[in-house]
Amino acid sequence: MSTSISGSEDVSSIAGNVSDEIKALVGFPMRIFRMTTDEGEPTGFGATFTSGMTVSEVSVVPKAEEPAKQEGRVVCKLVVTEDMVNGAMTIHGGCSAYLVDVCSTLAIIAYTLTLGRPVNTVSQSINMTYHSPGGGEELRIVSTTMTVGSKTLIARTEIWSNTTKRLIASGVHSKMEPSQAKL
């Protein structure tokens, strides 16, 4: 993950209450996950569909169930394309899990940056539930942090169809800070 900001990003289309600096970092997934070459071309696993993703909101808001606590929230939009579907022409389960991985990580990054403690994390688990098929439509992907502790960070993601207003898939992503290598 890269935490440098070039300062040339236009964040005016990204809603939310975090600083423009955090929006500039979280609002451009291709850069934060180092998915472009020096020439700006997409590269790496998932780059073709991540390049079509736009971040529309980055916020830190009070938790509905615990108003004294806050949660990170990131909303992304993406149109389902041919390289994201299975043989039935609906979004592939692996693609949905990938989107949960990327988008939940963005929510965790946004939240930890507002706390002033950016962290590098690795995945422990992603638990997926598939609710309904989706294909050829715009997705609205809503990710919120659930718990951000000193060692474990957990976020949930819901993938909604903006076309049918149906929940397509949801996932809970558990992450941790990696331990240092023992040499």
C-alpha cells in the first residue's frame, strides 16, 4: 500500500467528511494498491475491474448502534463488465470476494488515517454470502469498519445493484497487522 499523495487528484466529486488529503489517498484505489505502471497502465491481479471503480464517498461517522464510537465508511461504484462475470453472465463469486477485499480495506485505511495511525495489514479471512445474481449493471459497494483494534481490524461490505436495488453479495473481512519476520 502506498501512502504518498501527489496532490494532483481532484476530490471534488468524492462526498464525505474526511479531509481532502484522505480523500485523495483512499479515492484512487489503483494508486493506493500500486496497480499501475510508471506509464499509468493497469497492471496486476484485478486491475481491469479496479480501474473502472470510482469512490463516491469517504466518511468517518458515528456508529448507529454505539453513537459514542465511530466507523469508517467508503462507498464505491462500478459497472459489471464481461471480465467480471461467470458462464451464466452474472458477477463471478471470486470477483465479488475481490471487491469485498479491496473496498473493505479502503474503509479500514480511511478510518485508521483519521486516527493518525496508518497501518499495513494482511487478510486473515473473508466470509462471503451471495444473495442474488447480478450482471451488466452498476454496483454500489458500501464498506464500513466494524472493529479496529490494536491487532485485528474487521470491516463489512455490501454489494448492491444500483439497477435492481437488490443486495447481490456481502462479506466480512478480517485483517491484521503482520508480525515482523524473525531472521
